[in-house]
Amino acid sequence: MIFFNPAGAPELACDECGCRWFDRIRNTCYECGCEVPAATVAEFERALAEFQRRAKTQPLDRSQS
């Protein structure tokens, strides 16, 4: 599952339990041990690339600080 934090950056969460902590070596959720599907990782990487692309073209909004 992918959600977006208040800054607009994508974050990956476990599809099964919602945990946001992953063992990157084993590609599993720390909380429930479920494997992160390759399709979910690819979707997250696309969302991250889009966020990075937008961040380069938009000025930083410091009004929230």
C-alpha cells in the first residue's frame, strides 16, 4: 500500500497490516513477516520518481514551517 505523507512524499506500507517498517534484505514486513510484492515495490518506485520530478520543478513551500 502506498500513501502520501503531509509533505507529499510517497511512503510504502504493508498491504496486510499497514506497518511502514520493512526488512529490505528479506523484502518482508517487520511486523507481520509478509513479503512485499514486486509489483508494489515497482509502484512505489514510480511514485517516488514522480515525487522527485515534481520537487525539482516546484519551489519549496515554506509556509507550513
